[in-house]
Amino acid sequence: MKEKDVPQDLNYYKGTLVRDINYAIDEQGQYKAVVSDGWEAKDDALDAAWSDVKEECQVILEQIRRGEVSPLAYHAKKNLMPLSLLSDYTGISKRKIRKHLEPKNFDKLDEETLSIYADALRITVEELTSIPE
């Protein structure tokens, strides 16, 4: 793609300071980094992906309300953190995290463990332990 053809469809990044970097060929035929305000096709793909995540989060919220899973499941899904990634961020084994996804085990967690999860998920302990709206 040539430098002048880099998409500038300001939609997804509207109201933020975030921009994409794309690589394009300049007038001398050299690749260079070009700032882009977005690309409609990419915006559509991101919207579809986030829509799926939101639907999955709604399903998990219902499971929380029925007492089937703990709020940890919701926050992990919302932050796109599968078990293995959450384990890497927290230093807690996947086996223990699986146990903590069960409400009866999650309710017994000490403040230190809750704090570790909250830090990894970039939320407060209060947010982690409450049922999201």
C-alpha cells in the first residue's frame, strides 16, 4: 500500500488519542510507518468481536446469578483472559483458578488472593467480588 492510500476512517478511535500504525511505501519506494485514524473493515471486525464477547459476558452473568460460577469468570472473559493467561498474570495455577471459578470456593478466598486477581484484571477487590450489572 502506498503512503497516500493508508486508511483514515476515524470511527473506532473517535474521541481517543489512540491511533494505528500501518506500514506503507513512500515516494522513494521505502517502507515507513504511517499513522492511521482507522480502517472501516478493521472497525467492523472489532465491533463483531466485541459483540461476541459482550454476549458471552451476558451468559456468564446469568450463570453467576444462578450460582453456577463466580464473578471471576465474568471479569476474566470481559478482559479477554483465558485460564492460562490469568494464571500467567497472577502466578496462581490453572487448577486453583478453575476451583476459584466455583462460587463456594471463590467466597472463601482471602483478601490477598482477591487482591492478586483484582490487580491482574485492573479492577478493585470490591468490583471483583460483586455481581456486575
